[in-house]
Amino acid sequence: MLLEHGSVHEKPYPPRQAAFHGKEHPVPGQPGMTEIIQRVSSSTHKITTKKDGKVTAEITGTVSADGKVQTIHRKLDGCEETTVYDKQ
């Protein structure tokens, strides 16, 4: 999985490789931030981001069985949003 910069981090960082092993690890270039990336199922992954041990974001991504729809659910700073992308 290649992670790009995103809104859950304090500042953008270069793309990097990350494993779906479910273990907490530091986020490069983000002091005090860690993340856990796990494969929930063959079509779903979850990223949990922490700052100084406190959960700051949870992002779950799911791809439909036919591969045509991706749903991203984000919990950030007490807010939740769901975004659905249809393959064109």
C-alpha cells in the first residue's frame, strides 16, 4: 500500500510503503504520531492514527465485490464522514 499525504496528518510527507500487519509504528516525519494499518478482510482496510498515544483518526476503506465502488469512512476530531467513489 502506498500512502500519500492526507488531512489526518499535521503536514504532508512523501509517499511511502506501509505494511498491513496491524502493529503500531511511528509515522515518518511526524513526531509523536503513530499508526496501525490492518487488513480487516480481503476488501476492507483500516488505519488508526494516534498522537501521543491518543487516537486522532480512524479511516476504513472498503472496495465492492465488483471493484467498481470504494467507500471511505473517516472519524476525525469528533466528526465523521463517508465518501463513496464510483469507478468511471
